[in-house]
Amino acid sequence: MQICGIQKLTLLDYPGKVACTVFAGGCNFRCPFCHNAELVLGGKARPEIPEEEVLSFLEKRRGVLDGVCVSGGEPLLQPDLAAFIGEIKKMGYLVKLDTNGSMPERLCELAGQGLLDYVAMDLKNSPEGYGATVGIRDFDVGDVDRSIRFLLGGAVPYEFRTTVVREFHRKADFEAMGQWIAGAQRYYLQQFVDSGHLIGSGLHAYDRSILEQALEIVKKYVETAQIRGV
Ligand code: SF4
């Protein structure tokens, strides 16, 4: 596992759990609003932490933490992810996976092996707006759609989440995203925050009143939808 960071305690990343977050390096998307540019793009600012060090930290935190969030970057790109999560689960931790939904086969495989207790998948935009939002021209949403279908099937508890950015999301996009994931267990519209380490530039958040209008739209399709981070 290429591990590039660890947040030793989080009360926010794993719903209802006391957890830590492990950040895998590298991503196959280039979302301009990504606040983990150094994790995605690499370079000197992406130091690696030996896997043994992370596992030894987790061994010491047994009984203190409930779970581990495996985030990134895109963790499913890591060829030895299953083995790493297997070690974590042997210690008795719950595991939450954060994913961009671009690798449905790997997602199904890990879930099928009983390695995932919760999945948080990014829904970046409507199908029409996806390519621009993930920074890939002519992006094919087929794999994202397959991940969505898999999660909607309910094999593992999950949430969808959309980071809402003024330059990318319009009213029609919320309508289309709501329809795409209609009936989902949970859906969060997250306020964009400029961390100062973005991949792109010139991006802005909507104010709360616009987010609330967006929420009303998506609630027609996902009753439990909420705003997060405002
Ligand atoms: S925000 Fe986009 S580029 Fe950044 S880690 Fe997530 S999927 Fe990758």
C-alpha cells in the first residue's frame, strides 16, 4: 500500500464512529476542486508512510478507535488494498472506504470478501457534466454508473456525496444527479472549501441558500439527503 498520510483521530469521517483516516496516494481523476492535490499529483510533497507503521499504530489503538477510513486519492488503485484491509479487519476494526466509483469490479470484489463495512462514493456531477468535473475530457461514466448500481443494490451500507462547486453545478445537474441515485440510502451535498492546495483554481462555493435549493431538488429522489459542511 502506498500510504501518504494518516489522520489519527476523526469524529467526522466515519458516521457515528470514532475513527482514524488513512490516505492512499494517487488518483485516476483530476478534479479541479480536489483539496488533496499533493496526494493525487505526487512529488516531494507526497511522503510515504510504511504500512507496518500504520498497522502498528492501529494495533496500539485497539479498543480506542472503532473504525478506519481508507481514503485517498483513490484507494481502489492500490493492488494490495484487500490484503491491507484484511490486516485491519483482523484487529477488529470496522472499515469505511472512500472511492470515486471508477473501479466497480474492485469495489464489488472487496465488498464480496466482507472487507467493507461502509462505502462513501463521490457523485461528481450529472453524466453530462462529469468529464469537466473530474478533469478528464470525454470521460465515459459507464464505470461510475456500475458502481452506483452496485451500491444501490444494498450489499453494503453506503452514502453518495457531491462537493458542490459554483463553476460546475447548475440546477439541472442536481435534478439529474437525484434521478441517477434515486432511492439511495444517504446522500450529502457538501460545501466546497478552498484548502489552498487545489488542483485547479478560480473555483467558488455557493452560499447556503443556493445549497438549500439544491437540497430541495435532490430530496425529491433521495428523501434523506442532507447538506454537510455549512
Ligand atoms: S477529489 Fe477527485 S482528484 Fe481528488 S482524490 Fe477525489 S477523485 Fe481524486
